[in-house]
Amino acid sequence: MRTLERRLATESVSFGGVLDDLRFELAKRYLREPGLPISEIAWLLGYTDPSAFTHSFKRWTGKPPTEMRVA
């Protein structure tokens, strides 16, 4: 893990930042699936609580995931 952290640091990125970006991209993809509940999307992204996913999504977009689903 330390080697990965050093290599990411040379690119001026962090593991947490890469994970956050990946979660956001996957969240947008999953939200386009109308039969996939928000709670399941949260679980697929590694959140133990759907409210944590909602909080992250609001941080990324300024809106809750339910609004993205309507759009």
C-alpha cells in the first residue's frame, strides 16, 4: 500500500481522491438504472449507510441523488 501511495503522490493524487472520483462516476452510471434502489447503489459503492452516499453525492453535485435520477 505504501508503494501505491508514493506512486500516486508523484502524480499529485491521493488514494482517497481516486476512490472518490471512481465512486462519483459509478454513482452517475448506477443512477441511470431505474430499477436500482438508492440503498443498493450506496452498498455497491462501499457505503454502509445510504445517508453517507447521499451526503457524498450532494458534495459532488450540490443535489441529492434522487434529483439526478429524475433528470
